[in-house]
Amino acid sequence: MPEMRSRHLSVVMPVSASEVYAFAADPENLPHWAAGLASGVRRNGDELVVASPMGEVVVRFAPPNQYGILDHEVTLPDGTVVANPLRIIDHPDGSEAVFTIRQRDLTDAQFENDCAAVERDLAALRAAVTDRV
């Protein structure tokens, strides 16, 4: 079995980590910055059901915490569960969002496309929180 590649993508924002965390942790804000994941969000009991480019998916975030951990699991339409580590950390210029993407069973081209989508989402997060200040 080939080794699974990971890539850490990040963006620095001139906004405090606590402000970025509060914005990004609010499911209602997902469509404003996570277009690669969510174009619409609704609750079904304790689950977040998200309209995504992949179809309807279920998203489960880590419980609220003081450490900036926004890890989330995405259950794809076929039942596959994808773990997505996401951290909002302090940075000398404000904060940094760090997202780890793993290749899993994706082709190299699919992996690069996923990385590009995450980079667009992180740029949108930066724009969304910077505009709010």
C-alpha cells in the first residue's frame, strides 16, 4: 500500500484566534467561508446536514473548546467518513488557521484539487473575518 500523503495548508489573519474560532465554529457561517464543504446548512437533531459539491453530507465538529480545535468529520453520501484536522492558533500577526488534508484514496490530481479548494476556503475565511473587524 502506498504511503498516504498529508499537506498542511494555512493562512495568517490580522484577527485574534478567539475571534476567528468563534466565527468559524458557528455552523451558520460555513457557507460564508467553506464553499468547498457547504453551500447550505441545516440541523437534523444533533447533526449538521450540509449541502456540498459532493451532495448532502453530515458534519460533526469537535466540541467547543478553548484551544482553537475545529476538527471535523464529514460523512460523505457513500458513507465514507473523512477526518479533517483544523486548528486556529495564535500568531504574532493575529492568528493562523491550519488545515491538514490527507490524500486517502484520491488520485494525485484529485488531491491537488482538494488542496486548491481548501486554500480557497482558507482565503475566504481570512476575508470574512478581516471584513468583520
